[in-house]
Amino acid sequence: MPEIAEAQCAMCKASVESSQGQKNSVAGGLNTGILYLMAVPYLLIAFIFRKQIVSLWRNIRGKEVAEEDL
């Protein structure tokens, strides 16, 4: 696994390696930050296109309900 982190700066790598296994580790904070940065664009897209998403969801649900009635 050390090969994966070779591209990082020495200070960051040393900090993450020394704090692994602790309750509030630097690695956990980095992972949380990455997940946050990854989720924001999807949430923005969902917010911008919310009306289209809701209408699409209702169309799909309406077809499922109609098929169940048959």
C-alpha cells in the first residue's frame, strides 16, 4: 500500500501514517473530506434539476402502479 501514497508530500504522508489506528486520525479526516468533495457536485445537480427528477420519478411510479392494477 505504500506505493499508492508515494505521490503525496512527505509531511502529509508521515502525518497520515503516524495517526492511523487512532480514534480521530488524519486519514479519517482526509477520507471524510474526499467524500464531501465528491458528493457536492451530485447534490448541486440534483438541486438544479429537482423538478425534472421529481416528474421523472412520478412517471416511473405511475407506470408501476398502473401495471400492478392489471
